[in-house]
Amino acid sequence: MSEGIKIVTIGGGSSYTPELMEGFIKRYDELPIREIWLVDIEAGKEKLEIVGKMAQRMWDASPYDVKVHMTLDRREALKDADFVTTQFRVGQLNARVKDERIPAYYGMLGQETNGAGGMLKAFRTIPVILDIVEDMKELCPNAWLVNFTNPSGMVTEAIIRYGNWNRVIGLCNVPVMAMKTEPEMIGKEQGDLIYKFAGLNHFHWHKVADERGNDVTLQLIDKLFQEDNGLPKNIFDVPFFMDQVKAIGMIPCGYHRYYYREEEMLAHALEEYATIGTRAQQVKKTEEELFELYKDPNLDHKPQQLELRGGAYYSDAACETIAAIYANKDTQIVVSTINDGAVPDLPADCVVEVSAYVGAQGARNVAFGSLAPAERGWLQVMKNMELVTIEAAVTGDYCTALQAFTINPMVRSGQTAVNILNELLVAHKDYLPQFAETIARLEAEGVVVQDEIARDLK
């Protein structure tokens, strides 16, 4: 690597960027950054300029001389990059509103990474990430790609499986939140406990031991039912069934509520759909408020309101991963990476989310071992759903997309599922070139979006 590190962030106009800058500033002594490039597209130009100026103010308020560049030219930015981080949303928040409202119109769950909405997000995102990888092969072939773009596990799988790019690590803030909030519940400090995670992004479980190696998972489960459980802001807090979680003997991630308490989570989502609006509609208001704050020429630090976005501690995952690779630190981080036997219930060549030691060669996984039949069954269904979804995203094949909808536990199969798929494809036609022929056929057959709010969004 050249003297000083060049970092490129694609989706640089995101409201999360100040979180990332804070993490880099905090770690500058071990991560000597020379320049940061924030990249976005024309539709995100205004936000990029607002957040880019604030990012520069954050660095100017620090002791470090780091230049923040802003550009709409991805290739210009990628030239000779050392690390590339991705945090973009194809179609911006309006696309997420459609992902949530169109299934909800039909009485099904629409969510950012789960169910029909999560699959459509993958359909839009995967072709873009594969284009980015092709540019990286040409312009920065030795760079590491650190992905935070959702659905993070599927995007990371696509990068490796279809992009043939192995210098990639997928990240999520959910495990970080668990490891930050749980220790004090049993009178411990962060770093005292030994964690082992296994599963998929937004579908993992973890076990915990104390510093002497004694399992304290059940002790923590008791506390999680009594106290603030560190749930991300974007997940409605329906309690798990305590006896079920104790019988599992592992702590489920927050997103398991969509599967263990599907009835209640769906009812809550439909209530919001009918009243205050879906989560994406609520986030749009939070984001508007954030960007008003970011415009303040005196603001040179991350505002506390950013934690309301649901992405708290993102920088701890992303920045620590980059620092661990750069300095060969062998830091234990929960990552999406090639399984390589860590979870023997899944193929060795697929991507899983597990605890790993991260250093100059990337992630070296901590073996977790086989799961019990119920969890193994869930995991195998979810992984194969991901693989079919990714294949549909790459090929644009309608029947493969329908297969993904059929196998997804959050989508009831039948004519209604077909209606949802068809409307989502038509609603997102500007971002689904691989499905162009299918969408033209659906429009000729008279398929239109039934939900008025989703229909009116650009």
C-alpha cells in the first residue's frame, strides 16, 4: 500500500457517513488515512455535497490532515484505492417504501431485508455491486471491499460467487450491538465475554462464555427478558417466548422475530401501514431532519439523532475491520464470509455470518459446529432462498424469482405472491434492467401497482 491509505465509500451521500468518519478519526493512529473519496450518483448529488462538507469539517476539527473528495465519477475515485466500503441503496428510500407498501397492501410483510421487500432489494442491488467489482478488478485490484449494503449477506455472496472477488468482507451492526449491550447485564465489561456467532446475515444465533470459559448464555437469556435488549431501532420489540429461547440454548438475533413471532410482527407492520406509514416512511422523516442538521456549518461531529436510523455502531464494524486488515491485528469480528466448514450444516463454499479473526488475509472463521434440527432446518431453507434470490438477480429469470418468493418463509405462496412479485417488478422497472423483457410483458398485460402511495412514488 502507498504511504497513507486511500479509502473510497460508495454511497457517500448516505446519512451514515458521519458515523464512518467518526470511526476513522478515532482509529487514525492505527489507520493513517491519506484521503477519503465519497462517491454517489446524480440523484444523490445534493446529499453528497451536504454530508461531504460535514465530513471535511469533522476531519478539520480533528488533529489530522485528511482530504475528503466528493465525486459522481466512481472510476475516478476507485483508482489505486486501498479499501472500498459500500453503503448504497439503489432507488434510495422511495424504493424501500415500495418494498414495504406493496406486500403490505396484500396483507404480507414488506421489510428492508426480509420477505418480498428484501428480495427486491437484492434484485436491484446485486447487478450494481457486480459492476463495482468489475471496476475494482481494473482500477484497484489489490483493494479490500468492505460491504455494509443490505441485504449484506446476499450481496457478499454475489460478490464472491458471481463477481469472483474474494477480497471482500460483509458486515452488519446487529452483532456489534449485542456485544456492546449484553455484558453489563451480567455485571461484565465489554471484552470480558467470549462470543461465538453462527448463521446468516440478519439470521444468526450466538452463544456466550465468561472469561473463564463458563457458558453464560442462559444467564444472559434471563436478563434479556428483563432489561433493554439492545434491539436495533428498526425492529418492533415483540418478546420472544422465553421457554423456546432457553430450549434453543442460543440467543437469536433481533430479526428472528420475523420468524419466531411472525403473526405479531405482521400485525404491527400492517397497523403502521394503515396509520403512521411503514418504517421507510418514518425513516424518510428522520433522514430529512438529519440532513437539516448536517447543513449547519458549525456542526463538526456526529449528532446523536443518527442513532435513530437503526445503524448505530456501524463504524465500529467497518472501521475496525479495515484497521484489522491493514495492521494484521487478528481482531475477532462477526463477518459475512465464506463458510469454509465453520457451519457444517451449510456448504463450505457459501457465505455465512460467523465470528472470525480478521487480519491481512481477511477472515479466519471460528468453527461453530452443527446446529440442532430446528435451527439447521431454518438455516438451510434461508440459505437456499438466498442462493435462488441471487441467481434471479443475476439472470433476470422470472421463474427463478418466483421460486425465491415461493421458498421464502415470509411470503405465502399462491396467486397473491405472484401479484406482489409482478407489482414489485413493475414498480422498480427503472432499477431492474435484467428483468426488462418480463416487465414489458407484465405492463402489456395490465399489471399496475395497487397501493396508491407506492404507485405515485418516482
